[in-house]
Amino acid sequence: MARHNKLLESPPFAVEQALVQLGDNLRLARIRRSMTIADAAERIGTGPRAVMDAEKGKPATGIVVYAALLWLYNQLDQLGDVADPSKDKEGLILDSVHKRQRVRKIRGIDNDF
């Protein structure tokens, strides 16, 4: 029996809202370009159902569909900006706190005569 992915059934509220907002933005970008769902689907090489699901913000839609639509609308750089590690302030702070400095012993000649 196949296991159900609980994340797809009930994602955290913030994730769900972000996907819905992304879907709304993708739909607006498509409409501003006077494209139909079928046009967008054909240009990225998928079916209309995948584009409709992405525009609805469905969690089960593959990230490749979202990324391809961003590419189609010339907004793919936004995806890279989200994942930019230099903009992860919390991660940078945690990394600097937990970073270990390696101390090495000097082997060989010592100055003790």
C-alpha cells in the first residue's frame, strides 16, 4: 500500500499561503501577457492541468512546473533570490555562532633546548 505524504495533504499554513500567492502571481503574469493556459502549457512542455494546478497553488504540483512558468514569464531570477544563502540572515548568524575553529598542533621542531 502506498504511503500518503501528509505534507501534500496538509502543509503548514504559511507554506500553503505562499503557494497560493505564487499561483496568483503566475496567473496574473500569464494574463498580462495575453496567454491562455493552453499556450503556457505548450510553451513549457506540459499539460494545461499542470498550469492550472500551479496557478491554484496546489502543493502536489512539482517545483519544475513552478520554475518553468517563472522562466516563461521571465521571472526565474526571483526563484534564485529566494534561495540566496547570502540573504539568509538567521542562517549566517547561526553559522558564525556554531562554527568551530580548528586548532592544529605544530609538529616537528620546537624551541625548547
